Amino acid sequence: MIEFDPLGSITVTIDDTAYRLGRPKMGQWRYFQRGWSDAVKEARGQLTDLNARLNLAKERIEDATSPPKKLKAEKEVDKLTEELREFEVKPLYEWQIPWIREVFAQLGDKPLPEDADEWPAWLATDSSLPFEIVNHWQTHPLASGEPAK
């Protein structure tokens, strides 16, 4: 369960243990915002590159002037298609887990369990969660009297 407190903190509960995130300072907020944005850009870039290489390989099949060239291009398409399948099964959580782990290490009252397999699936796989966290920090002011981390 995750709770976005109206005063700016965030609490994640895993197996009856609450992990509280305090609010970041401006530099930390920028760092985490940029870090997640960079991770998404990297994933999109890899996907774009794979698709471009696959399209070029498909064009080489059509342009092949001999059976050996066509066979070589078909093998390349098969290889790239497999890479694309592997990429699709390697969703954003491979980028998200380190990001969330660092957020909790820097701003949490305690670190999350070391083994991400012990986390609830939504914490590692909900790709909107980092955006929600950063947005919550941006839109909810620090409560007076709350100690800044």
C-alpha cells in the first residue's frame, strides 16, 4: 500500500512494515526527477534503435539480389526480433528498481528490503509511480513544523 500524505510525505507499507519518505530538498527533487526522466529516455532510445535496425534488416530482405544475401538478412531479422522480444520482457522495472531504492536510501526513514523480489509487484512495476512520487513532492508543500531531511 502507498499513501501520499497531504503534507508531502509518502508512506509505503510492505508486510505490515511502514517505510516513510520525507520530502526532498530542491536539489534532490531535481536529481530524482532527472534520474527517472533519463531512465525513460534510455529505454525509449534502446527501443527506437532496435526497431530502426529491424526495419533496415527487413529492407535488406526485400533488396537482396541473391539467395545467400536474402538468407543472411532473414537471420538478422530473426536475431533482432528476438532482441526486441527480450527487450519487451525487460520492462521499465529494471530501471525503476534502482531509482526507487535510491529514493528510499536518501529520503526514507529506513531502506527498503535489499532483495527487490520481497517488494510488492506494484512498487517495482508500476511505471507511473516515479512520476507520481516526483509530482507529489512538487505539488504538496512542506508542512510547517515537519523536519526537512
